[in-house]
Amino acid sequence: MEPQLLHSVADGIATVVIHHPAKRNAMTTRMWRDLPPLLGRLAPDPAVRALVLTGEGAHFCAGADISTLREPGEDPRSLAVAAEDALAAFPKPTLAAVRGSCVGGGCQLAAACDLRFAEEGARFGVTPARLGIVYAASSTRRLASLVGPATAKYLLFSAELIDTERALRTGLVDEVLPAGELDARVGRFARVLVSRSQLTQAAAKEFAAGLEGRDAYWTEQARGSGDTAEGVAAFLERREPRFSWTAP
């Protein structure tokens, strides 16, 4: 099978798989180009309430396929930033399920997700200093916001890889799972995300990203949604809530 992005939707969860196992799921120019329109199709789908990004087999993503960097046409670095931005802007919760290599552009994609769960033994690195590449300003700011300026500088200045213990300690990942347990934990947690209020999630995602001027909008959405009344009723009746708000 040629390098490509695979996807499926089941039980409210969209799963996007980076499929290029011959090169530890390195992203080709075509794969970078294909990610934003794929996300654009999944975002408004009412059957999608959360998204999981992962890699085929033993690795998440080893970064950009260097052999494609000299191909004529669009700048692959610009394509990578566009793909990262599209992932960060996805309006529903996103979760990266990481095993093996999560390096360069792969770490860029993982950092653009809302959450990152990793299997023990995964390795993380941001490696433009190995190639003399200026890391994009938006990517640098996103990384620094996630792990803090000191760790961002460590990763960017050195291009060294770090293990899951350090990634967890610095906030690059949210949970570390023993070998063989990642998929089950990601599945359980994704189902939790699907069961929660999309209204709460969408507003929180905007606020956490620093988007301003939308307070009145979300107050109005909450007032007309019925989600709060349903959540309180479900709590008092000791049942699972049936939230109904979806993005307009």
C-alpha cells in the first residue's frame, strides 16, 4: 500500500492513521497536503464527536519523508504548518496515540492535538536543527505553550530525543501506558470524550487557545442548548446525560 492517510469513523470517534510503515510513518508531501481537506470533511460530520490520530504499526510518525523535500512544487515545510494548523483548529477533541518514533513533523502533529497518550518506549524530538531548518513561528509558539520555554528551547536547540518519562514530566504527553495497553486506554478515553457535552468541549477549546471576544456567543449557546438542564437532571436521576448541543 502506498503512503497515505487512512481514516474510519465508528461510535462517534474518527480515527486517522498515518500509513507509511516502511519509513516509520514519515509524512510525504502528498500526505501533508491531504491532511487539511480530510480534517475539513470530518469536522462537520455529526457522526464525529472526537478524533484520534495515530500511526500504523510500531511508530507514530518519524517526521517528514526527507526524500520528498527536494520534489518540485509546494514547499513541504509550508504544507506541514498548514496541516498542523488544521489539526489544531479541529473543532472537536483530538487525541494523539503515540508509540515508537514521534519526531520532527510527527511531534509537530502530536503537539497540535489537544491530548497525547503514549506507550512506554516512545521517543520524542523536534529536529530542525539537524537540517538547518527554521522551525515555524506558529509551531514554536505552540510547543512553548505546551511544554514551557525552557523545554521548548532544549528540544529545538539540541534536536535530542527524550523518553516518555521526561515527556510526561514536561507536559508533552498526558498519560504513559505500559506496552500493549495504549489502544485499549485510548479507546476507553475516546468513549468518555464522546459521552460529554460538545458545548462544554467546544467552548473550552476556544478559550484554552486564547480566542477572545466569544464570551457572549458561548453564553447564548449555553442558554439555548438545554445541555445544562440535561446534565443536572441526569446527575440527580443517576443516569448518563443525553446532551443534544451540536455546533451550528
